[in-house]
Amino acid sequence: MLIGRKHEITELKKAFNREESSFVAVYGRRRIGKTYLIREVFDYSFTFQHAGVFNGNRQEELLAFSASIKDAGLLDFEIPKNWFEAFELLKDVIRQSKDKKKTIFIDELSWMDTPKSDLIMALENFWNGWASGRKDVMLIVCSSVTSWMINKVIHNKGGLYNRLTTKLQLDPLNLSECKEYSEINGLEMSMNQIIEAYMILGGIPYYWGFLEKGLSLSQNVDKMFFSKKALLDGEFEHLFSSLFKQPDDYMSIIKALSKKKVGLTRNEIIESTGLTGSGAFSKKLLDLENSGFIRGYIPFQNKKKDMVYQIIDPFVLFYYHFLKNKPSDVHFWTNQLNTSKINAWNGLAFERVCLWHVEQIKRALGISGVLCDVATWNCKADPNRGIAGSQIDLLIVRNDNVINILEMKFSSAEYAIDKSTNADLARKREDFRLSTKTKSAVHITMVTPYGLMKNSYSGNIQSEVVGEDLFVEC
């Protein structure tokens, strides 16, 4: 059953019901549910469907395409020598079809684009020279290689320029949608357990599909990642090798970023990895960002040249903390619950959950309609100015002259601000005021699963966001 994706479902149906032919591109990172979405919307019924072959050469891709042509009912033909001939066969499939709307679904199109391939030219010719001239064709192309889809199809500067009818980028599910998934599949998870699962799996439907009813969350995590025949063993390596032609370079960048919570600048990544700071390197950063593995952000009051890159994908972060050097304990997660190592991880991972739910946080603060910038900020100690040195992971800079400093704390009960935490928050606010010289009001906002315990320090907090606020559908 489809969870969420209301906008995408509406757009696909709208494209199908157009009186003219339509050309749709669907993209998003691997495991996000693109193929499932398209199949469900069209009830698994297509005039023609095909999926590219991972790591196939040109001949293998053409042979696989020919097999799909045969499956579509065209039997008497010669194996095509190139993609122009292959798309001529697709035309024949469409011509003989009695479907009122000929729905063509080509999955993992990027895998078909082998070196020195004429695929894109043939696709341009098929669409511009033939399909767009009809009123009964719906062409859906799909790819997990987000950067390829953006460069070769969406931002194509040749014959496909501005030809798309619809483009849909699938994002991870949010907490509300993961809660719906949990309920539909009888997982019986509490709010905090859903947040904890999101801290590991993110909103990737494929990963949530491995959660087994009747097992606790910790038992599920052990079964998926730490058991002898772990269900997702090798997933990280396969994920990157299926998306990028030079996965080692991409993994090297991710490894460097995994060592610093706040992230690294471009030059710091180059220094850490030993990669050459060329245009190709910049493209790799953009590829990782487009795929949702990292984010690039400009710290508050800094310039674009000061861009910092940070891991945003929960699963990737989890891998580098616990799976890169996988422990031998097959019940590792269950046995490590409530230890300092897991508790430290919880804090970091919860911050990532909050970064994926900034819109929900803004709504909880009642500022959905206020123009805002989301940023981070840090400063070094400067005793001469009375600045102790601070790091703020999330700022909401509002157009109504208020800046929210968000402090995100994971806990399994009401969070109690103690003397040390209170002093730390006061220091951050004062450092921010002194260093930035802001004239805006500066509010401390606590984001916790169960809210704040009322004590002598809780009154120093201007606003709260609780776990339930993160589950609001935006």
C-alpha cells in the first residue's frame, strides 16, 4: 500500500489524463520507492515497461530492451544494433497497442546510458520527432542516479530542453508517513520508537520494509545490521556502487565528513581526502547533495565561499558510527542500549531528524507564514570581546526580527535542564549576540521528544517543540 506521495500521485494522474502526450521524469535516491510508486499508480499495467541493467554494456542493455519489446507483444524483429533502432521497435509496440493511452515506463534509464551511447539522442528523436506529435503517449522515465537525471534530462541543453511535462523528485518519507506505515503494518511502535527508527533508517521505505512485527526495535536493528546474516549487510557499498561510476571517491568524501559533526568546507574535504579540487570534484559534491546524502549550507552571516558540507542522511551517518567497523556481537544494539556510546549517538542522530523536519518545527512555532532562513553558526573564543566560543547547529532567522536558536535534545522522558545546560545555553546566546551584533530578538527554542520538565531553569526557554509536533503533516 502506498504511504504518502499524495502530490506525486496527483501529478502522475494529471499527466495521464492530459489530452496531449506527456513526458514525465521521476527521480530520487535509490530505495526511495520510485518504481513502487509508478507501478501502484498505474496498477502494474503498462503498454511497455523496461528496466536498465546495472553495469550492463551497450550490447547487454540492447538485448534486455529487446526482451522487453518481446514481452510487450512484438515478436518478429531483429535485435537492434543501436538505440535509434531500439526506439523504432518501441514505436511499433505503440502502433499495434489498443490501449487508449499508451503508457511507457522506462526504469533506471541512466543505467542504459553506457559509454559512447546514442541513448539520449535516440530518446530525443523518439520524443520530439514522433511521440510528442501524438495525443496518446505517456512516457515515464525514472532514475536513481539523481545527478544524471538532472544533467541529462531535466536540464538537457539539447533536444530535450524544456520538453518535460512533469518532473517529480521523491523525497524520504516524513515522520508522519512513517507513523502511518507503522500502524498499517502492525508494528506497534511508540512515538519515540518511530523517531529512533528514523534516526537509523531515515525516511527510506525500503529500509522500513525490513522491520518485523513482533520484534522490539532493538531486536529489529540487530537482525537488520548486526546478526550473522544481517538483512542489510553490504547495503552501504551497494548503494554507492549502484549510483556512482567512481564510488570510491564519493565514499572518501563521505568518510571525511563522517569525522566532523558540523561538517567541512570544500578545501577541508580536499585536504582530508587528497582528491584534486577540480570541476569534477565540485560535481561529486553536487551529486552527493542531489542524492540527499549531504547538505551544503552557508553559516549565518558568511558568504558562499564559506559553504560547509555535512552528512544529512541518517543511514549513512549510522553506518560510519556503527557498521564501518562492525562489532562481532550479534546483539550489539540490544546490549548497548542506554550506554554512553548510544546516548551520544542519539543526540547527533536526533539533530538530523530535526533538520529533515524544519517545516514542522516552523509550524509548531507559529511561523509557517513568516519568511525565514535556516542556518547554522559558530564562533571561536575571543577573550577580548568576552566571547567564549560556541557552535549552534540550527538557527531560524525570521523576517519579523526574531532569531530562534534551536537546541535539540533526545530523551525518553521529559528533558530536565540542569545548571550546566542552562549555563551552556546562556553562553551560546551571549556569544551569538556579541559576535553577530544582531539587533533581532534572540529566542532559545528547545526541541525534545517529551518536552521540558518544569524546574528553576525551564523558564529561561522562550519556546518548546515536542516530538508530536514533528509528526504534523506539512
